[in-house]
Amino acid sequence: MKRNVIAVVLAVVVAVVFAGCLVPQGKEANSPLKNLRRRAAFEYDCPASQIRITNLDDENKQYGVSACGKKAVFIWHCRGQNGFRGDDCKWVEN
């Protein structure tokens, strides 16, 4: 039981640290998640401050977006091998 609690706490700490790496401080204006927020605000005709973004997978590639009574799933799709910060990547509505 105690071992399971330690494993869960460790997993949460690792997830928080990893999530912090995805959106670097000071570079948020050009981050993929900031771009997703702008796109959703445009598509939903809703203020960016009302956009809620939820990570839906362990690879940080699927995000649920909801605002102004609408919701959708967006996938971070890359053509190359660079992953989340790849040069040839874009958000695709699923």
C-alpha cells in the first residue's frame, strides 16, 4: 500500500516537471499550447481567457478544448521526428 502511494506521488512529480518543460517560461507566446488557445478562440468565436485546454494523453499530443458551449479534441501532428517542438507540426482537429 505504502509503495503504491510513493509510486503515485513520484508519477505526479514527474508529470508536473515534464509539463513544465513543454511550455517554457518566457516563451509562452510562441508555444504550441498558446497557438492552440488562439486557434480555438478564433474557431469558437470566444475570448481566449475562456478557453479551457485539457491534456488527454500521456504523450502530450491530444488536448481537449472547451469554451463557450463548444468542445473538440485537437491532436499535435508532426511530419518529422522532432516531436512536440518540431518545425513541421500543426494542430489538427480530431
